[in-house]
Amino acid sequence: KVKRVKPPSRRKDCGLLKLCLRPAFAPGSATVYSAEDLDLMGYYALADLANITVGYSTYQLFGERVFETRGLKAGSFENNKHLLAIDGIPINHLRAGKAQTEFSLPLYFADRVSFIRGPLSSLWGQNAFFGMVDIRSKRPTRRGFSGGAMATYQYGFPEHGFRLMANGFHASRVTATTLNLGLYLKGSSRDEVGVNPAHLNFDRQTSIFARLHHRFVDGALRGLSAGLIFMRKNGGLGEFWAAYSSELNSLTWQTIVPYLRYSGVVSRRLSIDTFVRGNFSKERGSYLRDAATGDMSEYDIQLFGMHTVSEMRYRVTRMTSLLLGLDYELRMSRNLLAEKLGEIVQKDSELQHLFSGYAQLRTRLRFLSGMHLLAEVRYGIGRSPGNDAQHLTYRLGVVQRLLAGLAIKLTYATGNRPPSLKEVDLNWEARQALEKKSVSTDLIQDLRAERIESFAASLLFGYRGLRLDLTYFYNRVTDALSAVNYSGEFFFRNNAGQTRAAGLSLEVRARLPFKLGVLANFSYATAVNEDGFEVADVP
């Protein structure tokens, strides 16, 4: 028998926004790519997919490719405003919340990749500030051993290098095991950057990815799974760093995420999902501080985190369900080496505790051709030295089907992102350095969570293999965390003003015979500050 596979626009996805709905009916805005889409386009990096995804783009800074979403972007080179998850397990780097976008996360193992636009803090927590990328992995399709591999060499900007990706599967009546591997090697392009011919793009990269997942599909332990995710990227600092561009500069990101998970059905109405994960992250950098003397600055920071989430979904009626969840995360960092002002500074950060509870109510009404209603709320408490805070976020959504294939969506959401370990620790380092210089530290204040409000209205049309999505969006960011250079020291502070971004996006997707497909989109966004001046650094 030949099994007919539904395209992503027709599948029910219980991971997308934690709703077992087709993407067209889920309150929110998302673009979903299937494994077949990835193979046909030849895209296996999130940065490449983001550049063809409506409402997303990337820019390159200090050797890193960073997301922009609906006219807003993360500060500097750290991609810390988007949550990144594999099968619902968050995998962001622990120091600043960086989401990897290149070949330390090759997508050859992915069955579906969902780019979600808009804040999801009410459901997924703090890193889902501008949006989220949710990756669903491939699973064994038959008993015994199976798998595949791909090796390529590509030349061209921004990717020119060798990559190797492989998947291995084993399935029995009781268990299923998956092993995913990836390797990427690239030399520096040495392209000239800017007006200074001495500034070259040293964007070399060596990236390694490994993922091991084991789950019980039958028997007494059915629903129990465990896994390990390893990502490592080492490369140059790109086009510019600390006023010098040198091939001696290097930066290493490493994240190891072990996890244990249980998902099960208790009764016809009740199901549970809980996981415990660790996060062992590392960031090590060295850069040429003085080209004349050859002096180098170095730092080596190791981080540890523990995160547990427990959820319960109760089906109240055939058309109404309630999701309740508890979320606790513990974080700390250790500076093994941080050279500053010619001295070695070592410091263990104080513990960060993040505790929250959340709820989601979804119902469907028999109004016209059907109406889906969604309400989410999360209340959280963060504990860290000098930065204790309480946060309330929520999201409301309506999807109204007007006719067969025609629907409108309305979504309003709020989100927050508390200060990361990096922002807290760098403020401590800057305060110590300024005191040694006998410079006032009054400008270094306690940090608050940055906040976002978002509204989106969409008109959707679908017929057979054609799907059209026209969206208007409006975002407002307040208390944005940004870096400041004062007396030679960098620290973070909350901006006093606000940034507003608004625009339109249009996405058209069509599936044609003979495995042909058409993807076309257009988006426009303008971002201004509270004085009405356009923000200059929006791609």
C-alpha cells in the first residue's frame, strides 16, 4: 500500500502553538516547511530558510547570522529574541539565549520546520519574544535499521564549504532510536568589508551537530523518551571586532542538552506531557585587542541550567480543551577566564530562578463556517541578584471561517524577555572596572525585562493546493535592553523610549503536479521610535 502524505498546510500539528489544528486554523501566524520542501529547495540551515520566509530575514554581524522578524531584530550578533526547539525541547544557548541558525543545526533530520511570527511568551516563556522556530524530527518508518546521508560542497555567499549530514534509525516493536549527525567545514572568504581595506571577512567555520533520541513506543514504558543534543560552532569573528579585523580572532559556541520526557494519555479526556532537561553551554572567545602590540583578550564562560515543564491537557467537551502547565528553570554561569584591564577576572554568577504557571483555553463555536477561540496567560516570577521581577503575559486569538477555504485571523499578544545571564554578568564586570578607574557607576542600573505588544490581522484563502495569506501587523517594544559604551566599558541598560513596527505581508504557496511547487511572498515593515524617526538598522 502507498501511504498518502498530506502537505504541511493540511496536516494537524499538535506541536505548532501546542494546538492539534491545521496551521490555517491555529490562532497565530506561521510558515511550515516539510522535509520534502527542504529537499526540493536544498536548504538545510535556518538562516537560509528565514531569508525566503515571509516576515523573516537575516543579517550577518561578527560572523553570525541573526534573525529579523517583522521589522524588529535582536541586538548585536546574538540571536536572542527567538525560541528554538526540537520536538518541543528548547535548545537555545544558555548565556544570552542565542538561537543557532547555521550548520551547528543542520536540518537534514527535520520532518517539519515551523517559523512562527509574533510573541509566544504566554505559552513558551521568555525567549519566544519576536517569534519561534519549532523543528519536528523524522522518525523511523519501518522496523529494523534504516537511514540516509548527504555530502555536498557548495560555493557562494554566505555558504561556501563542505557539509556532511546523516540520519540513522532503528525500530523494534517496543522501542525506536534515532541518531542524527552533521559536520560543516568552511574557510574564510576574506572579502573586503566597508571602506577600510584592512577589514576582511574572516568567516571560517567548523560546526558539529549530534542528536541521539530513544523512545518507548509500546509496553509498560510507552511514552517515555530520553535524548541528548550536541551543537558546537567554532569560527572567526567575521567582518569586524573590537576595531580590528584579524584571522587570530575566534569564537566558540557549544550547547549540550540532555533530556528525559514522558508523554501519555491518562484517559479519554486527560493527557500529560512533562520533561526535565539540562543545558551545559560554553562560550569562549579571543580577539586581537591591540594590532600594534599583538595583545589578545580572552574569555571562557561555562554555564549550567536545569529546566522542567509539566503540562496537563483536559478535554472539557468535544470542542473545548484546557491546558495547564508549570515551568521552572535554574541558571548559573562560571567565568573560567575573563581578561579585563590586563587582569584575570573570575566570577561565579548568582543563581537565576525562573518560575511560572500558564494556562491555555481553546474552544470552537458553530458560528458561520466555524470559529476558533484561544486565550492564554502566563504569570512568572524571576529571582536574581538585583533583578527580581514578576511578569504577566497573555495572548488572545480568533479564527473565523467565512466560507469554504476563506478565513480571517485576529491575534493580540504580549511578551517579555528578562535580563539574561550575559547581561547581568557584564553589568557586574563593568561596575568593577569603572570603580577601578574611579569612574561613577550611577549609569549602571538594575535591569528590567523588555516587553512587546503585538497585533496581527490575517485574511487566508485556501483551495486544493493553493494557499494565500495576507497579514497586517503592528508591534511595540518598550524597555528594550541595549548595550552602552561608557568610559571604555560595555554594559546593558533599558532604553527609555519605545520602538513601533508595522507593515504588511503576503505569502502565496501552491503545489503543482510532478512534485512542483511555487512559493512567493512579499513583506514590508517600517520601524520608528517614539519621536517618529525611522530606526535605521532594520533590514
